[in-house]
Amino acid sequence: MKNRSTYSFNNMIWGTMYRSLRMFFPLVLRGFIIREIGAHYVGLEGVFGAILSILNLTELGFGTAVVFMMYKPAAENDIPTMRILLGVMRKFYIIIGSVILAIGCLCIPILNILVRNDTGANMNIYLLYIMYLFQTVGSYFSFAYRSSLLTAYQRQDVIFKILFFTSLVEYSLKIVILIITKNYYLYILVFALMIIPQNICYYIYSKKMYPDIYPEGKPTAEMISTIKTKITALIGHRLGATVMFSIDSIIISSFIGLSILVKYDNYNVIMNSIITLLGVILTSLVASVGNKLVLDSVQETYGLFKRISFLWIAIVGWCTACFLSLYQPFISLWVGEEYCFDEGIVICICLY
């Protein structure tokens, strides 16, 4: 119990530091790009991010299902089972990465349909898209699967430390590039390549902390059946989340254009920044709740679930009121009044 509390606290501290970094710098960089380079470029970020989120549906919650299965052997220090599950994770990540790469390449010929360039800007959307695609598939083909060990053992603080320092380097390089060259292609190249050192750090730390755990052995029929069952349960959740948070950007870009998408994404960036920061609370608790599921009774775990759910509902209600009051003045100060929607649209965004 003491370890669970300690791990949750450490996860929350480092998670808050990382999310704060991810909340502050993107707002600064986005404002700079809109003013100095062109708003259409940040519109592209929204479209490509949405396309790749949809492609990531290929993962179907596989990683979540396997990590969930790791909680029990991690709590019981069952090394052979952990080796098998880590091997399963590595194998399927390579398969998933290959599928995403293939589908992503098939999307290249229809990019001109998905991205309605109503700004008149001369942009190589194909080159930018390929760099975004590389960043997405890079995780699957490298050592991202090793982070599952850190999560299963409630050491997400290590993951957050890695993300914090690699993101700090990434943002520093981006700022230097924008100030000196104002070259958006170099800006995105940094974003695409930083996935490499990040995953190397996952490998080094997980190898150092858990040297006895490496991919080995074949999963039993029971393991495969359990994974399939859990993936089936997660498909609806992942599909709903993707439709809710990604499909809108593609629709706006395809039918209305980048100009309106830029305005819409400004509101989305603010909302997602707050959601991300608050998500530290839940993310920090996930591994500990998984550990509790294994070691404590169903009643105790369900009681914790209800308390967390009530807390989350209260936070969401309070944040919605703040959005309604502060969206317009903040966007006016941040990027200018010309990027503000009418009040009616803002109310709809808040309800959403």
C-alpha cells in the first residue's frame, strides 16, 4: 500500500511537470507560427494529427490490453510470464506499425482532398505528411514496447522524466529553428526525429531496472484468448474517442478549408492542454489501480472507481465554466481577435 501511494505521488509530480511543459510551449510556438510564418501551417497540424489518430485505430487497444495483463505477474514477480507478454507486445507492435505505414502511404494520393488549401499558400503537404507518418510509425518499429514494463511496475514517473527532458530538447530546437530560419519543414523534422532518442531511453532505463525481463517464450492459448476479449471490449471506446476528437478536423479541412480549421483548432488546443494537464491525475493512478485490482477485493476497487469518477465529473464541470468565461479574452490576447468565433459557436464548443 505504501509503495502504491509513493508511486502514484511520484507519477503525479513528474506527470504534472511534463504536462505543464506540453501545455505551455505548444501555445507559445503556435502563436509564433500564426504571426510569423502563416496560420495555414498550424491548420495542417490539426489535419495530419487527426488522420494519424484514425490510423492508430489499427492498434485497437492492444497495448492497453497487454499492459493490463502485466499487472498481475508484475505484482507477483512472475518473470517468465512478463517475458512472454513483452514478446507479444514487441511482435504485435511491429505488425501494427507495418499496417499503419501501409495504410498511411495509401492515403498520400488523396491528401489534396483531405486538405483543402484555401489560403493560397505554397505548401508541400506530401512532404509534411510523410514526416508526420514517420513520427507515428517510428514508435512501433523501435523500443516503445519497453515502456509497458515501466507502466506495469507503476514506474510511470520514469516515463514522464524521459518525456520531460526529450520534449524540453525538442521545444528548444524548435524555438531556435523558428527564430533563426523560420523554416517550418525543419520544425517538423525535429518533431519527427525526436521519437528516436525517446525510445532509446525507454530501452536503456527498462533494461537497467528490469534486466531479467526480455522478450522470450510463446503465449498460451489462454493468454491469446484473454487479449482478444479485452481488445474487443476496448474497440468501441477507442472508436468513440477517435471519432469525437479527430474526425471533426478532417471534415472541416475537407469541406470548409484550413482558414476555419485554424480558428477551431485554437479552441481545441486550449481545451486539450487543460485535458492533458488534468489527465495526469488519472494517468498517475492507472497503474496503482491495476495493482489494486490484483491485490484487493472487487468492492474496494469499485469504491475507488466511484470516488475517482465523481471527482472527474466535478472537475469537468468547473473547467467548462472557465472555458465559457475565458476562451474569448485569452484567444484575443494570444493570437488576435480575428481568430475568435461568435459567442454562439463558443457555447457549442464548451458543451462539446
